Amino acid sequence: MNENFEAINCYRFQSGKYLNCDPQKKPFYNIFFFIGGNPGSFILDGNWADILAGRLFFIPPETDFSINCENSSVDCFHISFASSSPMPVRSPYFTIVTPEFRQKFIRWTIELAGSCLRLDYAQAARHVKRIMEKLAQLTAESRISFATRHVAVIMRDIPKHFHFDDYQIDYFVSGAGTYFIDNRWMEYSPGTFGFVPPRILHAIRYPQTADVDTYSVKFKLPGDSFLASIPAEAFVRQIPAERQPALLVLLKKIVGEFVMDIPVSPNRLTSLISLINEIIDPSAGNSAEDGFVTRVKNIVLAHYSRELRITEIARRMGISPEYLSRQFKKRARQTLVSYINAHRMKLGRTMLQNTNMPIKQIAADCGFKNVNYFTTMFKLHFSVTPKTIRKHAKNTADAVREKNFSGEKNAAQRIG
């Protein structure tokens, strides 16, 4: 980049009332980077967004915006500058700066603020250039930018808004309300899946009770090969019961990794896009699999959490248990019992790693009435006990949180 930066300023605000003043929007670029979240909201070019920890807003010249957090404490960097050359990022947008980049952004903005205080504009220009290069990289990457789960809380309705470059999905495990999409309101209920491409107006009305269990994930796909395969139209669909467990397990993995400040692996995004396409075309995910095996697996997916006998599966398929066992082993190259147990073990490991549920409850949810039998099977399958998996996941999460806390503490000491 060969920008000629002018009038560079960088301030760190800790009171929302100063953010509500009207910054010089013309002809300046503005960047707001919130280190911490608060109850406020941001309106950017007619688009509404909550103020969340790590959220960054990029605002080109001549773009309308407002901030509503007058009565709240904040921790926010505000950068403004002018440039005689076009920026690599030209459209207004907001995003979550993911944990792996967050400490770097904090350090850079602190260094930029110091350069501005010293009136060292040559050094300040170098810092702004570095920040803009990283923003260009973030907007060009395919990644999950936000993932959360709300359960057993009273939710505030989400007003009508759109995302500049984020795709969004919402999956409702429990609760009922209305979902605005495609210029109309639609009812949702347990098992409803909503998909919203960029720049599509949408909104959610939640039940005014704590009967809520919902997942929300936002992801970016700019310039990625996935763009050729992901749906271009918004939709709201009821997910068949046999497909819900697979979707739920994937969402738990994504949310668990994101909440624990561990970068979400790229294959999670691949799996999510594949599931979205399968929701649009249920035959998309089964083209290479034997139809007989698929029917058996769908029954297992729908009923794995309770006692599931081969005789019951055979009855549902209208065949004898002997024929079922023989054909499944021949076509799937494993016994039906081993497939059921392997599926339950994988689900159990996922819940141990990504939730705080008691092991006894996890065992029950995986179809085991006896927690000791669950432990025995788990050890046979993974060569470690459930307690060992839980302890390792906790230690990993604690180590990451300690590392992030230390980085934030050091950054605070440097600015202080």
C-alpha cells in the first residue's frame, strides 16, 4: 500500500458519553475497536449491531453511523485518519477480531496512540498501514467470525438488520417465536434452521420466557471456493428429526471452540457448509453411500439417546434382525452394534470436551443407563477414561484463558 495518511488520531475511551459525540466523518476513515463488551449498540450505514468484546467497526468517509452507549463504561479505541489513496477495504463493515489476532490488535492500537501523543506522524502512518493490511487480510479470509449459544435465559429481540459480508445461521433447539426473513415474518419452533446470506434484512423475536435454547453462527466466505456451492437465497426450514443430532453436535463443537478462545478449525466451516447444502438438498450428503446403510444410520441418529435394540431397528425397516445385521456388516464393513457404540462414544467425547454436564448425564444422553458401563465402553474405545478427557479439556481451556489474561494484563501495564 502507498497511502498518504493525514490527520491521524487514536484515542482510548472508557466512558460511553465521549463516544456519542459526532466524530469528523467527512472525509475521514473511522475505526472503532471494542476490547470489552457492554449493553450498548452501534448503527452503521443503517445496520444495527451489539457492542461485543473484540468487535471492530470500519467506517469509510461519507458513511453514517451512531453509537448508543452513553450511560455505559467502555473500553474502546477510536482511530481516525484521512488518505489521498484508496484503501484495500472500502465498504463499511463490522466483525469480531478473533482471539488469535486480538492481542496483536491491542498492541498495535496502543503503539498507534503513543505515536499520536508524541506527534510522530511518520510512525503513526506505519502503524495505520499495518492495521489496514491486517483488516484487508481478515476480510479476505474464510472464517467463523462469531458463534454463541443462549440457553435458559430471557432474550432481547433482535431488530431488523443485515450483515455486510457475514453469512448467518440460527438453529432453535427449544422455544418458539418469529423470524423475519425474505420480507416476511415466519414462525419458528424446536428444530427450525434459518440461513441468511450477506445483505439480507432479518430479525428475530424470542419468547418472553427462559424457554430458549438457540445457536447462532456467523461466518465469512469472501473470494473462497465455497461461494460456488453455498446457497445464494435465505431460507427457514424445519430440520428432519434424523438430521438434528448431527447438526447439533457440529454446532456444539463450533460454539465450544469459539467460547474457549481456541481458533475454530477450518474443517468445522467445511462441515457446516456441507450441512447447509444437505438441508437444501437432502440427497446431497448421501450420493456415495448405500441407501440401505443410510436408512439404518438415520434411525440410529434419531434414537441413539435411548435403549436401541437391533430388533427395533429391524422392525422399523420391516426386515428380520438377522438380515439387518448381515446386510449392514456386508455393506458398511462393520457390525451394527459397533457402529452404534462408536457413534455414542464420539458424541460422549464431544460433550465431555465442550460442556460442563455431569458425566452421569452425558452417559444417559448417549443411551447408557449405567454410568459405569459408559466409562468401561469409553475406555475400551479411546483407551482413556471420561474423567481424563474432561480434565484435559479443562486444562487446555484454562491454559488458553491464562495466556490471554496475561497478554491483556501486560498490554494494560504498557498503556498505564
